[in-house]
Amino acid sequence: MELKEYIIPLKKWWWLIVAATLIATVSSYMFARRQPYNYQASTTLLVGTAAHDLNPTGNEFYLAQQLATTYVEIVQRESVRNNTLAALSLPKLPPFSVRMIPNTQLIEIAVVDSSPARAQAVANELANQLIRLTPSNPEQEGQLRQAFINEQLNDLEVKI
């Protein structure tokens, strides 16, 4: 077959090819325009003492990875979801995922929502709820320190 035999039908039906392309383009644009925008917000948590310890041992690193795996499971628990809903006064949580970044001590919480502010708020609140459940909760440590300081002050006042 010669090239001419392929070109003749294209010349005859060019308008149909253009029309089909135009219809497909316009319908795709209209469909895409009707779809709501989805935003993703994520927060990353460091598990363990790597931020404070300049020379962590292999055991400490392994333990932190095991803790991270456990924390990933805890974030997905109903109690954490319910506390997050209550803290943000939401009727339901948007879709979220929690994963441990492989070979690290990091946990990533990602939330997808049509509102960027809500996605960010949910990601941060899920992280806060997890932190509240950890044994070394900074709020609890602060409260314990404050109680200790108050006790020491009371003892000093009595002695004075």
C-alpha cells in the first residue's frame, strides 16, 4: 500500500476527527471543572529521642521504630478519632492515612479534604491526640514539673 491510500480517508473525514477531538476536550473540561478540589495536609512526628540524643545506639533506633509502628496503629483507633472529632467539633472526619516512613523513626499523618484549613486542622489534631496518649506527654511533664516546683516552694515557705 502506498501512503496516498492512507491520506485519502483522512482528507475525506478530517471534520469528523476534529469534531470528535473537540467534543472529547470540552466534555473532559466540563467534567473536571465540576469536581471539587481536594487538598492534602500532612504532619510528621518524630518518635524516640533522636532529636535529643546525638549518638543513638542501634537498640534505641530499633525501639523507636517499633514504637512508631505501634503509634501508627494507635492513631487509627476509634478513641483517637472520637477525641479528634470532639476537639474540632466536626460531624465526621475526612479520609486520612497514617504511615511509618520506612527505615526511620518518623510517622506521617495525611488528611485529604475539600477545605485546606480543615485538612490541616485534622492532621494537627490527630497528631496532638497521639501525643497526649504517649508516655512522655509534654503536657503531663509540664504539669508534673509545676507540681514539683509548687511543692518545693511550699516547703521553702514553711522553712522560712
